[in-house]
Amino acid sequence: MSKTKKPMFLHASAGGMAPRIRRRYDHAFKVTPAYRKSLPDMMEAVDAIQGAPVPIQQVGIAGFRLPLRYRTRKGEVLSLETSVTGTVSLEASLKGINMSRIMRSFYDHKDEIVTPDLLRRILVAYQRKVEALHARVKLTFSYPLLQKSLRSGLEGYQYYTVSFEGTIDDAGKFRRFIEFDFVYSSACPCSAELAEHARDTRDAFAIAHNQRSKARVKVELAPGARLAVEDLHAHCLAALRTETQVMVKREDEQAFAELNGAYIKFVEDAARLVYERLASDNRIADFQVACSHLESLHSHDAVSVICKGVPGGFSADFMDFRSLVC
């Protein structure tokens, strides 16, 4: 018995019935250089640009993830999931960019140790590939540091949101930035004094209110300077003292209560304390500090922003306080 071929589906056309394209995927098909060259490119269309033919300051990718390698201050190499934001400028005469080239630039360096200095090579590579005047990149990752409890000797990993950022302009000027989030407890000085007053004058038991708080530090590195993530952590810890804890026993909880009592602070104090530490480090050319105290007394937060005050540098222009919610 002979097998009959299944008929192809037909559709109506101007010339009658024509065979319809088969709905199948050809696993055996191989792309040749000639075939690749024949593929249409919308970037070269005559009427490619839609809308106003003006330059675009930033265009690129965000949320592209891959594992990258980082070295701790002690020399240990960590492989950390990293979220990449990479953008370039676009001239008015061009429709768009080949975004996959930005991604491939990172895969070209995926086995190298990531430092703020490596960003220069990555930026130059994809700036050249997409023929852009300006380029910038931001790598965001969660960085683990082993923290010891205050009195019990227990240890646990604290994770910090960190970003390495680099920019390069049409003159080839390269700038390096590190952003670091530090979570701490803030006991209100006013509440502390009022609680003590209630005890002293009326023998009323009262507890000062405190709240989980966050400082976001963004620094620009001085030319040739090296600064580790651990260095920024040390600055924040020395300035604010009351970092939240990982592993605790009762003696640690008691110690934390004492620590908060010894280092009470308003959000204004927090900003100035961090300023004092960062301003003393010659490796840091400029900085911005944004603090948010997630009030337990109020239904709103207390916030502050401070910058070093370098002419033409960072300003205290920060309004994304929702991103500081812990």
C-alpha cells in the first residue's frame, strides 16, 4: 500500500490557490556567510528613523545578567550574579544600535576579575563597536561579607548591594564610581531623652523608638586610586556604628540595645557622620550620601542627602528614597 503525501494547506491569492508556507522548524538548516549577508537590516532602511531625527543621550540594555568574578580585599575570588546596565549615546543620523554587541562585550571579559578599572576596557570596546560618542555601564551585585556577632562569637554572612559604574565621553575621559548600601539601626535622640524623663519624673517604663535605616553611598574614585568594597563598609561602620546583625544570641541582642543607646542619631547626624569619614579618604574624589530612617513613630520616613561639594561634581540631587526601603 503506497503512502500518499499529505497535501499542503492552500490559501487564496491573486493568481488562484497558492501553497501556504509549511509551519515547521528546520533543525538541519545551517546558516552560511552568504545567507547571513542576505538577511534584511532595518537599520539601513531608507525611512528607518521614526519621530524627530535628534540625538539620544542614552540607549542600550538593562537587567542583562551573567556571573562575573570579583576579588575580595583578602584575595578570595567570588563568582557573583551581576545585573548589567549598559548604554551609549546615539547620533541623530542613526536609527539605533546593535544591542547584542554590548552583551558580547561582557562575555569577552567574563573570565577576568571585575574592577572599576576593567570597565574602561569594556566601555572602549562597545563604544567602538556601536560607534558611539559616550558610553556608560553599571554592574550591580550582592556582595557577601562575613560578620561576627557582638558578644557571642557567632558568624554570619551579611549581603550588601554594590554597583561598579564607569563612564567615558567623546574626549576619552573615563570616570569610575562605586555605590554601596549600608543598613543600620537608628535610635532617636529625642525619643531616648523623653523615655529617660518619663522614668526619672514619673517612674514610668518607656522605650525609645528606633528603626531600620539605610545609607546609600556613591563615590567617585580619584585617578589611579583603588578602593575595595570592604573599605566602604569600614567607613560606614566606623561612622554609623549600629549595623544590623546577622546571627544573635541573647547577649548579642543586649549588646545591640546598648550600642544603639551609645550611638543615638537623627538622620541629619547620620549624613554628617558618613561625610566626615569619606572626606578624610584621599582615594575618594567626590561622593554623595543619601540616608533614610524608616520611622517607627511616624507613617513617613526621615531622609537626608549630602555631597562633598566638589565644583561640577555630585550634587545633593537624590529623590528616589523608595529605593532605600530596607
